[in-house]
Amino acid sequence: MIYELRIYRVMNGRMADLLTRFEHHTVPIMVRHGFLQVGFWTTIVGRSEQHLTYLLAWESLAQRQEKWDAFLSDPEWLAIRKSTEENGPLIFDIENSLLRPTNFSGAK
């Protein structure tokens, strides 16, 4: 497995909007496209409380690319993103890392 760690740095005052979009729209679209989520987290202690962090699992880099391409071109996603950002963007930065478990990791 390959794990994708994504950290969204959220615009001030927009965390509730982003969480609502994920819960009611983004995650269902991801599921429809075959994304396997490990979990979603908000930061309670750390550099900023305005971060949404999530982890996805992929069988391969090719699978990841295929699924992300389908998601990003999905008409429902494009419409939801546009409508939820009518008052401005929800995030100002995305940090993305692809991770491979070590031989001694509990996650394989």
C-alpha cells in the first residue's frame, strides 16, 4: 500500500464550511470513485488549529493517478467546489506527501 497524507491549511473562519463540504459532498464523491480513506483529523494542539489532515490508501501510484483524475474532472465535484467557494476559497495551501510503510510499520 501507498499512503497519501494531505494537510489543508484553511482560510480563517472557513473550517466549518470545509468540514461540511467534506462530510456532505467530497467524501461521498471520493467513495464513488473508489478512494479508500484511512481517516480525517482536525488539529487541536500543534502549529495551527486551522488545518484539516487526512490520509488515503492506494494500491499503487497508477491507481492513485487514475482515481484522482476521475475525481477532479467529476461534474458533481466541480459544481460543489464552485458553489462552496462563492464567498472565496476555503483553503490557502495544500501539503501533500506520498508515503511507503517501512518493514516494521503496523500499516502495510
